[in-house]
Amino acid sequence: MSVKHTLAKYFSNHAETSDIHWNPSLQTHYYKTTKDKALSKLEELFGKTQNYAIQSISKEHGEISVYYKKTFIIVTVISVRPHQTAIDFSVTTETVLPVDFGNSSKVIEQLYNQLNKELTYIEKRNHI
């Protein structure tokens, strides 16, 4: 991780995942499931605890927006092929300063860790 990436991680209030990301923990995760099952699992995951407040769910677009402890999360679920689904996160922390000291990245990593326990994770090499 370069100095630029380290500064961007800790001195920003936003983080999001993508297929090609300098931080391996923030790369898109692929799961062996359907879009509908992934959305249901996410809805169940967010509904388990009172810390998460689901703002909206769009099953047609594969998006869920959630509010979590001054953090706004948008989850995008895309069916890549049958029984292969990509899940991406966009997280913004509401702070007085335009920094969250890496909180947005930590939230994404925690959510992926929880999903990896619930869904079958497909290594990135297998889907290309």
C-alpha cells in the first residue's frame, strides 16, 4: 500500500468496493448464490441487529440502503451468471470533519466477513 493509498484510506469519509481495487479487502466479492437469495440474506443480516436501519430495498435494481451508527451504506447485488453473484458496498461516514480514520473501510471488511460466513465465497480467480 502506497503512502497515497494509506492517506486516502484514513483521511476520507468514504470507501467503496470495485473489481480492481488497490486494497484486496475492498475488492468485489463473488458468491455462489442467486441475486434474490443474496438480497434475502443481506436483508436478514441487517435485520438481526438493531444497529442497522434499512432505509430502502430495490429488488429490481439489486440495491439496499442501510443506516448504521452515523454511517450510510449502499449495497449493490448483481447476478453475473447463474449462481454467481457480485456484492459491492459504498460506505460514507457522517462526520464533522471530512475524515473517518478508516471507519468506512472497516465497515466494509466486517460486512464481507459476515457474508463469507453466510454465503459460499468464490475466489476472484474462479470467475474471470
